[in-house]
Amino acid sequence: GENVEQHPSTLSVQEGDSAVIKCTYSDSASNYFPWYKQELGKRPQLIIDIRSNVGEKKDQRIAVTLNKTAKHFSLHITETQPEDSAVYFCAASMIFNFNKFYFGSGTKLNVKP
Amino acid sequence: DAGVIQSPRHEVTEMGQEVTLRCKPISGHDYLFWYRQTMMRGLELLIYFNNNVPIDDSGMPEDRFSAKMPNASFSTLKIQPSEPRDSAVYFCASSFGLAGVAGELFFGEGSRLTVL
């Protein structure tokens, strides 16, 4: 099956700085890559996603990039704010089993005021 | 809509007891998923249903785990007998259409299970 690795496991940044979280995947059949944000004690929520026919997608301060050749994708958060502090999970699903998401191990982001 | 509703939010039980976790998906959603979250293994898909029919249960750890979806608005995940290593947060999620194609995966608040 697919193997998704996520780095770093923890990330601490100063408010206003940028944060980058990276994920790699193993199976070239993966073609959908969502990112979820989970605040402490809360449910994971989708914040952005990208499909394999697109190299980059932006939504205000959040962007995701995808490199299919290298099999990695990244989450970029600019102008970080304390409310961005949470655990972020990347995931991948494959063209023949869209419902089976393989999640990364998570990155705990701490934005210091 | 109130979103995906799970109960109980917290459950503490003793080893060997039966545990039943419940889920009400978002009305109109045709896919329902059960995930388990632990520090060691992260988020793992246990099983998912489409129109109340189990499609993929390859993530169910062993025969002690079973899941049912008797109708479109209710699902259960049962563990019998429970063991300390089952301690985790169990999330139910639902989507309208294939989660990776047309539908976003909506998670419930989770059920935190502690088996002593």
C-alpha cells in the first residue's frame, strides 16, 4: 500500500513568519492530496487539497505545491498567526481507491506570539 | 446540519468489557468511515461503508472489532472483548460521493476510549 511520510514532526515559528511542512509518498498511483488541520481536542478539518494534474494551489495565506516526479508535496503557511497553532496532517489517495486516505504522522505547529 | 455526531465522547472501561461507539453521519452523505488515531500509528482507516454496505474492512485490526451500518443515519463500531492496546481516539467521518474525487471528508469530534 501507500506510505506517506511527513516532516517535521514539530515546528515552532514566530508570529508573522512562514511555515513549511513536507510530505512524501511512495505510490505513483496516488493522485489526490488533502491537508487537514486538527486543533487540540478537536476534529480534523480539511484546509486545502490538490490533485495530481495541478502543481500549485493557493487559498489566502495557505498554499500547497506538488512535485509528481519527486513524489512530494508541501504545505506553505505565510504570515502565521497564533490561531494557526495545531497539528497538520497530509494524506494521499489513489486513483483506484479514492476513499482510502493514507495519512502522514502529523506536524505539530506552534506559532509564538 | 450539526455535522457528524459521535457518542460517547469519552469512554473508560476495563479490559474484557464490550465497547460500542456510535456515529450519525451528515444527512445525505453516502459514505461513512471509521478511523482510529493513536500516537504510534497516527490516523488509520478501519472500515468504510457506501450506502450502508461495508466496502473495505481491511483496516480492522482483528476479529474483536466489528462495524455495522443498519441504516443511512447510524453506524456502530464494536470492540469485544476490549484490550488496553485498543485505547485510542476513534473518529467517524462521512462524505457525499467519493472522498478523494467529489466529496470532502467530514470528521466527527471523536470518541476517546481508554481501556484499563
